[in-house]
Amino acid sequence: MTGGLVVVGGSYAALHTIASAREHGYRGSVTLVTREPRLPYDRPSLSKSFLTGTTDPARLAMRGDRFWTQHRVTTRLGSTALDVDPHARTVQLRGGERVDYDQLVLCTGSRPRRLPVPGADLAGVRTLRDLDDALALRVDVATARDVVIVGAGFIGLEVAGALASRGLTVTVLEAAPRIMGRVLTPTIAAYLSDRHAEVGVRIRLGVSVAALEGRDRVRAVVATDGVRLPADVVLVGIGATAEPALAESAGVASSAAGVVVDAAMRTGVPGILAAGDCTLHANRFAPAGGPIRLESVQNAVDQGRVAGATVAGVESRYDSVPWFWSDQCGLKLQMAGLRRPGSREVVRGDPAGGRFSVFHLDDDDRVTAVDSINRPAEHMLARRLVAEGVRIPADVVADPAVDLRALNLTLT
Ligand SMILES: Cc1cc2nc3c(=O)[nH]c(=O)nc-3n(C[C@H](O)[C@H](O)[C@H](O)COP(=O)(O)OP(=O)(O)OC[C@H]3O[C@@H](n4cnc5c(N)ncnc54)[C@H](O)[C@@H]3O)c2cc1C
């Protein structure tokens, strides 16, 4: 066969698949097919410094032109892959062209959920997934006074904190009884809520959107409790789903919950792999071992690395501790591991001083997850503790006099 490696997607998973394939000795041709008109860039900045700053978009590029030349990659920017024929081993692009492959890696990421309410299509109602979204939002907020953010997840809260600090009136509507309910412990959620209140963000819990009003542009949000909030800009941050259409066209098991892969990032269809936000995978760090779909740079990078090794014929398995970070109101939140229902929470450090962690311990005192505020060194240690399933009694965790690095920790 002559098709070589074709990678669809233009972000962390795609970049690291290609880098890893070459590092592991893959010598065939490599083609990157990406819908966006640019090479992979730093996506997390879009809801952080980029939004309120004046950063030139070109500065977000993850790799310079030299990387793509040195790795002998043919880049097809602004190209959408529409359909895969797994028998002929071809990918059809928008416009009709077909690209041959021997091995195809789907790194298609996820896409934001839309609000299913009247007015959701008005100008000024935005989602934030890519650089074009961020550039449009940056223009909108430059002249805005009132901003309503729907959803108190990571993206919504990062944007809320950044805009409120710049003096805009920011209201966050969250349907659940607390912010980031799916991922954060109540202790951290309460702490972050207070910091948002301090910079002027108004968070309204247990409230969603009934309708968006305006003629050409959005002018107001009508909340489900009947309150009408003026809005020059509305950011919808209510989560994302996988992009399963391409995988489905190839007969790969997939849904909005993700593209099913094994630990080597293979799908069930010969010659087709997947990596990053789009995958649904077993994960020993997840409650009940998964399957789970993760949306994080860590997952996209590490799965990309495994996919690249598999493409090169080198045995490799994905077995990384999930970790994540978020910058909000000048605080660094870092999470290692995944919180499990029923785990015990132990606070280490001083919330009043703005530096602390919440350790999650299972019934055997095993550290299953650690959420840290402004404790980067503890976060790095936490990744190891979770990876190795270390046991630490709760009173030891809570004792600030104990240096956890110096403990003779009990490994499984
Ligand atoms: C605003 C924002 C802030 C974030 N902040 C953080 C953070 O602080 N920390 C963290 O760990 N994670 C963060 N994330 C999540 C992180 O960016 C993602 O987990 C990561 O980008 C996933 O990488 P990926 O390569 O799997 O997919 P994506 O980054 O989603 O990229 C998928 C790419 O595939 C392209 N594509 C899709 N379908 C096709 C097709 N059919 N044909 C061609 N191209 C296609 C898309 O256009 C896109 O370029 C953030 C995400 C966003 C949007």
C-alpha cells in the first residue's frame, strides 16, 4: 500500500501522533488533514490570557514551520474529512478529493453543545472551541458591558473571571446546585465561588436559560426563574460532545460519547486508530475503570504518543494518570486523578491563605485524586501518588508538619 499515515485533526492529539510516529521510526508518508486554516496551536489560552489580551494569534502556534518540514508532513489546512472507506482505505475530503491511507488516526476532538432554546442563533451568542471563536469573542467583549455566561464549567468560569477583572458585568447561570459539580469537590467549588464573587462575577445556581431575546443581536437572557438579564454577549459553555460522524462513516464503534479505542488506540476497524478528546477508552483511574471520554491536554498528548507508537509498530499502552489545570481569578487549580463517588476528602494546607489541596482517599487510604489550589509542587507529587496507588492515612495527609515527599510510602 502507498497511502502512508493520514491524521485527521489539527491539535494536540494529531501533533503528538505524528511526532511520536516519527520518533518511533515510522518512515512512510504522513499527511495531516485539518479543518482549521492553521496548524496546531495552544487551545487552552483561548479562555485565559488570549481573550483579554492582545496576543497575536500566530504566537499561539505549538510548533514552528521547521517541525513540519523536518517530520516530512504534508499539511492539508482548511480541509474537512467527510467520509472514510475502510475497504479501499481512502478518506474523502470536502470538495470530493480522496486521500489514500495505510493507517488513519482520527484526532477529531469534540464540539460544543448548543443551547436548545429560542434565540440561540442570534448574533452575539457564542461558543468557544477554536481560535476563530476566540477572535470573534474578543471583538464582541471589547465593546460589551453586560455578559451572560451559560454554564459554570471550566471554560465559562475562566472567561467569567477574566472579563469581570476587566470591569465587565458578568453573570453566570448554572443549572446544577454548585459550580463544576461533575469534577470538583464541594470544598474547592465553594472556595472558587468566593474568589469569583470577589472579582465581581455573579453566579446564579439552579438556574438555566429559557430564551434569548434580541432582534439582530442578543440583548437579554431570560432565565428559567423568570429573571431577565441584559446581555451584549452570551457565552454558552455547557460542555462538549465527541465528533463521531467520521468514525461512524468508517464503521467504527462510536457515538457522541466517543470513538471506542483499546489501550493501543486501535479502533475495531483494521488500519484505523483514534486519540484525544474524541476517544472513549477504558481507564484504570476512572470510577469502575471507565469507559470514559476525557477532555484534557494530558489525555490528547499521551494518547497521541501511544497512537504514534502503534502506527510505527512499537507496542505501547495508554495508562496515564489523568491531570488537568485551570486558571481562574489569578488562581491555579490543578487536578490529578479522577474523583470517585464515596471517597473521603482530606484538606491539606490553608484555604484562608489561598494555598491548599484536597486529597481523595478510598477505603484503604489509597490516594485516588488530589485537587490543588496554588500548590504546583504538591500537584506534581500527587500525580505520582495516584499513579502508584499510594496509601496515606488521613491524619498524616492533614498534618502540615509532615513532608509527604519524605514519607516511606506504602505502594501496592
Ligand atoms: C477554550 C478552551 C480552554 C481549554 N483549557 C484547558 C486547560 O486549561 N487545560 C486542559 O488540560 N485542557 C483544556 N482544554 C481542553 C483541551 O484544549 C483539549 O482537551 C485538547 O485540545 C484536545 O485535543 P484534541 O487534539 O483531542 O482535539 P481538539 O483540540 O478538539 O482538536 C480537534 C481538531 O480536529 C479538527 N477536526 C474535527 N473534525 C474534523 C474533520 N472531519 N476533518 C478535519 N479536521 C477535523 C478540529 O477542527 C480541530 O482542529 C481547553 C479547551 C478549550 C476549547
